[in-house]
Amino acid sequence: MTRRAGLMFALITTAFWGVWGAFAGFPAEHGFPETLIYVVWALTMIPPALYALSRIDWKLPRDGRSLLLGALIGLTGAGGQMLLFHAVHTGPTYLIFPLIALSPVVTIALSLLWLNERTTRVGALGIVLALLSLPLFDYEPRAGLFGHGVAWFAYSLVILAAWGVQAFFIKLANRTMSAEAIFVCMALVALALIPVALWMTDFSRPINYGWQGPYVAALTQILNAIGALTLVYAFRFGKAIVVSPLANAGAPLITALISLALLGLVPHPLKIAGIVLAFLAAALLAAEPEESA
């Protein structure tokens, strides 16, 4: 029952993040900076954080371990997002995002070593297929791969490590903290970094403050925020070595399908391969025998 609950929350996360991914780029394409999108995202964390607080009677843990884990989870998540702004301005996004997408490798390695998580052969095959599918969703071969310097590569590796470690810490924290408290810590750190995002924003350039900017950003980012909450629940009940690759592969799968069905976009052949692998991975992870939990 516990593993099934983890799977259910992981699938909810993939659904919310998949829809979010299909429309997340719309505000930036219409003149609303990514740094201000971060501000909107941080603000959309408030409603689910209030919901989470209400479930724990508005009380947060005050012991040192919980505070440390909460801070690490928040900083690795929000800090990685902030660093991503630098990365996309110094290097090719078609290489940055496939590299970052491999963050579940870090989560899986840490979970195997320190949490002693194991899975069946069916689950292991699903994990492998999910990891193989991740780079394919964003990678498109282009010329000039070595004309962007090395800064973007260093940034990408740091973000990959940060997000992989964050997922591991979420699972680790769930052993001694409530999922709700973990999410509230994430939200508080995200809000605390808003001044940094504002400082990084170039207000001398035209900014679209109309409905195509902050309003669409809010509608899409609330899906991201809710998905983050359900992800914490997924780590509460499920294995990190299953939840991390499933969420990271399933969300772009849904994004690609929405783009194909509603936006009239034909995926690159590599993305089609990623869709097939992600679908097979999701099916295998969902079919993993219950007794393996």
C-alpha cells in the first residue's frame, strides 16, 4: 500500500509538471524575463505551503537536524534554479537541459549507497529506460558545440548535482520530518531568494507586464508548485530510486504529447525515441510487484 501511494503521488507530479512544461516557456517568449518567472514561481509556492502548514497545525520542527535538512533541500532546489539563469545565458540550452536531466543518476547512486534502497528486475529496467529517455527530450544535434566556452558545462554539472542531492535529501528528511514541513522549508528558501532574482533582472530592457507575462506565469507556475508538494509526498511513500527517474522522465513525456496534440508541434525524432522509452519506463515502474517495496 505504501509503495502504491508513492507511485500515485509520483504520477500526480508528472501530470502537473508535464502540463506546466508544455506552457512554461510562454511568458519568456513574450518578453517576461526568466528571473521574474522565478519570482512568480516562489510566490505560487505560498498557497500549497499554507495548505501544508494547516495539516501540521501551523507548527514547524525546530531541532537542528530538521532545520539543516530543510535549508539544504531549499538551497539545492532554488539555488540550482537561480544558477540555471546564468547557464542558459552562457551556453546552448539544447546541451544544458539534457545534461541537467540526468540528476536522477545522483539521487539513485546516493539512495543505493546510503539508504540501501533496492528494486526488482522489472523496476531496475524501468529505471534504466527512464534515465536513457531523459537526455533525448531536449537534445537536438547542432553545429558549433565548442563555441560556447566551458562555463555553461560547469554550471550544468553543479545544477545536476544540486538537484540530484536535493531529491536524496527529501527522501532522507522524510524519515524524521513530515512531508508538509519539508515543503514549507522549500517554499521559505525560495521566497528568501526573491531579492537575488530581482537583482539579476535587467529592468532596463522592455518587460511584458500584461496577461502574457506574470499572469500566464502564475497559472503555469502554480502547477509547478503543487507538483513539488506531491513530489515530497511521493518520496515519503515511495523509493527515491523509482520516484526520481519516474517524475523526471514522465513529465517531459506528457509535455511532448501535449505539444504534439494541442500546440501542433512535431517532435524531433530523438524526442519521439524519448517518448517511447519514457512510456515503457513508466509502465514497468507502475507494474513493479508490490512485494518489492
